[in-house]
Amino acid sequence: MDLNKYPLYQIPVDQGCPKYGPRANCGPGSICYWPAANYKNRIECGPHMKLALDFIVVLSLTSRWSYSLAAVLMQLLHKKKFQIKKIRDDNMAEPKKRKIASECRKFQTQWENEYFFKEVRGKCVCLICNETVAVMKEYNVRRHYETKHPTFTSYTAAEREEKVKQMIANLQAQQQYFYRANKTQENATIASYEVAQLIARHGKAFSDGDFVKQCLIKVAGIMCPEKMQEFNNVSMSRNTIVRRIEDLSANIQNQVSHKACAFDFYSIACDESTDATDTAQLLIFLRGVDDNFCITEELLDLRSLKGTTTGKDIFEAVSGAINKMQLKWDKLCGVATDGAPAMTGERKGMASMVCAKVRESGGEAVKLHCIIHQEALCAKTVQLGDVMTTVVKTVNIIRARGLYHREFQAFLSDVDAEYGDVLYHCDVRWLSRGSVLKRFYSLRSEIDQFLKEKDRPLHELSDPLWLADLAFLVDLTGHLNSLNKSLQGKDQLVPQLYAHMKAFCAKLRLFETQLRNFNLAHFPTLSEIKCAHPKVDLSAKKGKYVSVITTLMTSFNQRFQDFSVIEKEIKLFSTPFLMDAEEVEESLQLELIEMQCDDSLKNQHQLLSLPDFYQSLEKAKFPLMRRHAKRMTSLFGTTYICEQTFSLLTLNKSRLRTKMTDSHLCDVLRISTTKLTPDLPAILQSRAQHHCSH
């Protein structure tokens, strides 16, 4: 009914009706209304205006038709114009219509056998005609069944049950048809991502995806010919592999960014080298620690320096990588470099500029020279006459000429030598000198015999004194190589690296003391030469050997000053129960004493790794000790991870693949070095479709 056409206005409760009595005479649960004939020209009146009513209708709140009837009667019987203020009443609102959802209707399992209906995704579906019933109500289901499928009423109970099972199976098969097609495309896409990941991890060319697909099709044709089409649907073209690698790299970067938000402290390791196109490539690795002592060590970025490589250029590249990842500068606590002047310069070096930036942000960072590079520099101080020169010259004589080299290899094979060839010396390789000397010493007899046959004898191989120098150098470089190997590897903490270095310094002091008495207990090769030439007095060489050890000790003591500066912090982190509380910072003294007096913590410290031990400490009881531990855990002690990645860089961007872009090179290196697993479901979900070629 149009209320604008037939308006009804409620009479105030405190006003009476001159013709029909006061408002209070109305029955309980009723409201009095009166019409306004002149609806458009009505005006509001004051609360004390005397009412002159010709007609009053009592409406029942529960009677909807009486409202319409009263409006019509008022329109017919009304003769005067009334002016009164409208009074709204919420009771005038019509009752809300009943909603199906509010009735909580549920599908009844007995409807399957009785009416051949099945619930599918919240809807009641007829198994016979596949139509749906609007309202899940037994009356509607029964009416549909009786009106449209009366012939099925003749089925017995057993026949009904069997027929229902058959219809349900047919319905599920129809539903699974499109699902299987989509699942096949999804599996093909996942397989394409997995192959792309393997190609990136092993440094293969992007175009190798086509070759892999050809191999798979050949295998499928023999093993499972019925699956040939599914293998053909796996796209492994060069462009597809490139897109897959980009997606995988972006997903890994997002995971690192998400983890970086929880870092309490982090440090970076930087190293710079040139690729096959003489482009300077700067590797920046990140190691962060969160509140649970979870360590994340990932590639932060690969920056290409097209122009100069000054400290400022490197700093700008590092700063851009940190800002891109949205890392906070005040949480940066360490910078590890390879020791190049552009990296470690006091004023214009990258590390110095980074530390200054951290101080401006309210933090504090230390710069560390890679401990492996420092060890290699110390090892170069070991010089013993012309031994190394003679060895390198002899090796070059054998390997420089192809004929000599082939004949020498054949000779070693004929005499059943321990090794099949001698090694070239490469000065930039950390372990090269020790390996070359050891191989040369092991093949000294074969080399001497071969050179005599070629009328180019090496007289030094017949000199016991020269052989003693060679043997001493073999033993000493062997000790240095063992130290270098112990410093290599990922995930090594600064206390572990510093402990290896301190142990080697102690060994050098022991060597010096023993060599003064010509005790060769830790120089087995030199002892072998001594036993082979008992008539030769080799003790005269001990002064020379002691001098070499002393020089090496001096070099070790002069270097590693950056680690010596934080030695107390390292000891506090690695051996807190052996520290004197008065030697540590005042803010840590009380917590350290509390820790040292707890016997259970001592046992945990012996059983657990350092990160696990500090993670087990109560956060409320030892907040500062945990903070110190997180800071020390995040420090890089070496740039080994950068050196290892440069090997991967050389493998990927070789002379045969110089056209690889810098962004794709970064993607490949990120996939090759990551410890994270790409989230393939998330990648697939972000894509609009799972078509095999996308």
C-alpha cells in the first residue's frame, strides 16, 4: 500500500479524542491513527493544540489487512483538513520476511535412497536429471521426485541402493572431468618449475630444457606410451625456463624479505670480482638472526659496477641493496670484506662508510677482514730458498710441451706410480702451493728418472739438503692447508673461526720449541728424509727452520687485529662460564653471575650448540645476554660464501654465455646458493592460469 497516498499519523498518548474518548480507552496492544487529507500542505502544530477529529480507527498490531482497510475508510469518510505533528513509532514497521538461511535447513541422508537426491557443495541435486532444488526442504524434494520421476517409485530397496551408487559414481565422474584436466596442467607446470630449478642449480644453459624434454619423451615412449601427451604438455623451452627461474628467484627473495622483518641483528659479507665480460660484479650476502636464534644466510643482491669500483661506488651499491630489502641500518652489526683497499680503507673504504652510516642511525658495527684471506697472506711469508722456484720450473718443463707431458703420464702409468700427473701451481688458489709440493715430493723418484732419460737431470733431487728443505716445506704447507680447510665452509660462527686461529698460533709456538731441539715429531716428511740419509747432518738446518716458524708467528700476531679487538666479546659468547664478571660490560655482569651460578645451564652449555643454548635462556631473565649472543651469532668471519659463489658465477657466465643479463645471473645465483625451498603452491596460486606454456 502506498503510504504517501494514504498517510496515517499516530495520536500522541497524552491527547484525547473529543468524539471517541481519550487515548487510554484503546484496547491493549492497539494504536490510534488518524488521516491527514491535505498531506502536502500539512504543518506541524504544538503539543497543546486542540484536536478535532472526525474519525478514529483502532488498529491491531497483529492485523496487516486492517491497516489497509482503515486507510481506505479514512480516505472516504474524512471531510476536514487536519494539521498535526507526525509521531513516528517503530511498531509501524512491518515484520521482516522469513529467510531460508535462518532456518538452518540440512540435507537428510535418507533422501538419497528415497528421492534420488545428493548434496553437492551445499546444494540439493537430483541424481536423475541433475537439477537442483531451490530450498533444501523435504516437501520440495518429494514434489520434484513425484512429479518428474514417478517411474522410479517401482524400484525395490536393494535396487534403489544400487541405482543410487551408480548415479553418484556417474556424477562424480562428470565433476572430476574438468578437475583432472586442470590437475594435469598444474602438474605439468610444477614439473616445469622443478626442471628450471635444477637447471639453475647446476649452472646449465637455459636452452637445455628442450634437451631434457626430448630425453623425457624418449623415456616415456618406452616406459609408458599412454602418458606421452602428458610429457609433451610440459613446456621447457628457453623462454619458459627463463620465466620459471625469474618466478623462483622472486619467491625466494620474498621469503628472505619476510624473514628480514624479524631480524634483531644482521651482518653482510661483500666481495668483488670481474666476470667473463670484464664487468665488476659485487656479491652481497646477508646473515640475520631473529629472536628465536634462527639464522638466515642468503644472497642479498648481486650488483654490477659498470664504471669505477671505488669505495664510494661499492658503498652506494651496498646501500641500495640494504634499502631495497628494507633492512634497518641500526641493526647492522658487522661487515666482512676480502681486505681490498676499496673495501677496508680507513676513510674512503666501503666498510668504513657503512660503519659510519650505522653510527648515524644509532647502531654500532664492526668491520672484519676475512680470516681466510689473512691466513693466506700469512702463508705467503713462508719462503725457503729457491725450493718453490725449482719445483714450479720443473713442473712447467714437464707440462709445457705436449709430447713431454704425454710421455710422462705414460711413464707414471708404466711404473704404477701413486699419482698420474704433476700439478700446475696457481698463486691465487689457497691450497695450490701445498698440493703442488706434496705431489712433487711423492713423485720425486719418477721425476728424477724421467728427466735423466730426457738428458735434463735435476741435480737438486740428489741433494739431501735440498730434499730436506723440500720436505720441511711440504710439512709446513700441509699444516697451513689443514688450517685453511678448517676455516672454510658455510654457517661457521666467529668463535669457531677464531678458535682455529688461536690453536694454530699455539701449534707454531710448539713447533718452534721442538725444532730448536730438532724434534721432528710433527714433521713426518722431514723425518723421512732424515732417516733416508742418516750420514748427513741435517741438524744444521734447524736454525733456518726455526727462523721460518718465527717469521710465520710474527705475521700471524700482526694480523687478525680486527678479531683481537672483539676477543672479549667472543669469549663471553663462547665460554660465558669461564669469564670473570669484572672483565665484561657492567650491564652484563649481573646476568652473567646469575648464569654462572646455575648448574643446569652449565650442563646445557656443554650439550647444546651455542645458538641452541642461548635460545633456551629465559627471555625475561637474561635479555642482555641473549642480545649479545644474537649480535655475535650474526657476524660473518669470512667471505668464503662469496668466493664459492664466484665459482658458480664463472660457471654460469662463461665465455660461451657472455650474453646472460645481470638480472638473470642474479636469479640463477640466488637459486643456486639458497637454503630455502621455493613455495611452488604460492607461485601457482599467483598465476592466472596453469596452462603448460605459461
